[in-house]
Amino acid sequence: MNHNPQSSDGKHDDDSALSDFLASLMDYAPTIPDELVEHYLAKSGFQCPDVRLIRLVAVATQKFVAEVASDALQHCKARQAAVVKDKREKQQKDKRLILTMDDLQSHCASIFIGVWK
Amino acid sequence: MNNGCLENRKKEHDNSQKRPKSYKFGSRSDDFALAIAKVAVAQLCESVGFQGFHLSALETLSDISVRYIYSIGKTANLSANLAGRVEGNVFDIIHGLEDLGSNLGFSGASDVDRCVVSSGVVKDITHFVGVSDFIPFAYDVPGFPVVKESTKTGSFWEKGEDPPGEHIPSWLPAFPDPETYATRLSVENETMGVSNGKKTESELERVERNMDRSLLNLQLRFAHNENKGGSSHGSGYVATESNPYLAAPLHVGEKEVSSVILPTKLSNEVALRNPVHVDVGNHVSVLETFAPAIEAMKSGLCDSDNVKKKLLYDQRPTVRFKIGIGKKSLGTMSDLNSQNEEDLLKIASWFGNDNEKDDKKR
């Protein structure tokens, strides 16, 4: 095994970055509450007394949901733009962006999550 | 449920209500957690830019997020167990995240010598935390599920009692004190004879009595075993005597049973009629056929008269029922003797009403 001083410093940096990140998570309260995450982690059998790990999972889930929602929003906007091009009368009606099963389904299929109505 | 400016469209509300029973995250016990997840997901959607959502879409997305958490936990638990640990650590979670993110991919996924610490997943999350706004959860969530404290009944060993019998280990829960049920049983015996028809005791007390009865039997049996060593059945007999369900069955005639009260029409006819006379003919009245049986009922259950017995079991006249539908049927019965006329008129009155009803129906 080669022990380069640079790589070891890099590893230390990564370690410190991770530990700093976990420490910063205590200040940042994710939208998904800790109790909910704890409940489902306990349901899956994952035991951990460390609160930081629970926060990490909560943040990861928040990121995932935000990604799905933003992609669904893109779909919704694209659909509305197509409708507006065809019929300008309905422009006022469809101003509001609404999360629908169609948008959700199309995005979930792209990330290999099966969704049925 | 309103979340700020978000409005619900209950277009597919009915469809969302129908859940299969084998739904893993849709069981009744999970409703509270799912509701919290819905609120959180709604808040996230609002932050992304949505102004409204379909209820079905919200439920689907919250279900997906819940399953995401569950799968992270499962993968992390698996990697911890593989490493021989019971409790998970940060590396297990990063492994779980990498597994879930492998569909879309993350930076550094193809590196062979990559370190978990410098995983691309963690970097993505760090970037996300730096970019996203701070959105706290809307409600205060209490710790759930609430663990119910079980009332532990002390064992024999804890109470310092000797278990009644060598076959009973001392770590088993102790029997309840005899005082809790012995006095109740004496009171119950008094009330049993008095209030048969009265519903003075509530259902709960009845259940308690049954439980106490069984406990007393158990206690008496053990007391008997202690004293005599199981040779005689003295105490057991006492137990059975006190317990009405274990008493010997009654023979016929031992206990007086109230006689059957006949309806007034039938009872009048039986009083007038001669029970022995049986007229066998083409048209036999219903009362004639059943008169012996009615007489038997009237006299009582104990049949000392053999003649009546014979009537009951030996004579079986041929019965030919001819229930007249119209008024013509009355005319055919006119040739019978006068004794039958009163019966026939009464029977005809019964059927006459029916005929009128039939006519009305037509």
C-alpha cells in the first residue's frame, strides 16, 4: 500500500469535513422532524443513539423529496407551456402550479420508482 | 388539513381512501406517522414552488419519502450487521445512501478506491444544506410511539411467598389473595337464588364473578392438595357443590316447572270438548286431532294417567286437512254433528279473515 502524505492529508480533510458537517447539522433543523425519522429507522431495525446520524438521514430524505418535487414542477410547467401555446384562453385558469399524479408518475419512472394510480 | 396557502383538491380522495390491508405503511398504527410525513412533504413542495396539490399525489409522495427513510435504515442495519455490530454508525448510513443513489448516480461512484468518508453523496448533501432555506416543521411533534407501562404482578419470589405446589416455579406471578374473591362468592350464592329474573348486576360484575369462581376452584384444589395429598374428594365436592355448573343434572319431576299457558281460544275449546271422543271422518277438525296433546299439557308434565298416554302415543287418527279457501268450504262441513259446529265456526272465522284479505289482494 502506498502512503502518500498528500492522500493522508486529503483523508484527514475529508474526515474533518464530515465531522464538521455532522456538527453543523445540529444547528440546521431539517423540515422532516427527528421523531418521524427515528420511528421509521426503528421500524427498519436500525439502532443508533447518535442524533447527528438521524439528522443526516432526515436531510438526505429532504434532499430526495425536494429533487422529486422540483422535477415534477418542471414537468408541470412544461405541460402548462404546451397548453398555453395551443389555447390562450385557458391561460388564466392554469396559472396555479399543482402537484398531480401524472407529473409524479413520470418522474418516478425515470428514477425507477414504480407508482400506480 | 390546511398548510398555509396550500389548498387540497379532493378529486381522487375516494381512491386514496381504499387501501389494501397488506399495505406496509398504510396500517392503522402508522396513520400518525404518515400524517406527519404528509405535512412535512407539503411544506417541502411549497418551498419548491408548488401552489397546490392533489391529495393522492401528496399521499404518494409522502409514502415514497417514508419508504426512502425505511430503506436507508434497512441498508444501514444490514451493513452494520455484516460488520458484526448491532448499532449503526455514519459509514453504514453513507453505504445506504450510496445504494439508494446508485440509480441516478453520484460523483465518484465509479472510483474503485473511493473512501466512504469522501463519498459524493455526502458532498451533495452538504451542498444541498448550504443552498436550501431553513424551513422548520410546522408542528411540535411529541415522541411516539408512546410506550405503555405494563403493570407487573409480582412473582412468588418477589412477594416472598412459597408457591402452593412443587410443580410451580417461584418466578411465575403469584396467585391473587383469597380475600379478593372468597367473600364475593358467598354473596353471589345468596343473590343467585333471589334474583333470577332481575338484572341488578352489570355485565362487568358477571364477568368478574366468573373469573372469581374459577380462581376459587383453583385455590380450593390447591388447598385440598396441601392438606390431604389428593386422597379424598371432600373439598373438591364442596367446590363442585358451590359451583352450580358442576352440580348433578336434575331428573324429570325433581323440580317444579311452570306449566305452559295456552292461548284463550284453544283453552276454551279444550274445556268444552270431551278429550276421549275422537271422530274419524272425512273432515276432522284441527282441535280434535290435537285435543289429547292439549289435555296432556293442561294436566302437567307428570303423566300418571295411562289412558291419556295411550291417546298420546297409540292413537293416531288419519288426518285430512281441508282448509277451505272460499265460502263454499263452509257448506261442506254442515253435515257434521253439532259439537263440531262451534269449533268449525271459530276455525272458519280464522280462515275467513284470510279469505277477505285474499279478495282484497285480487
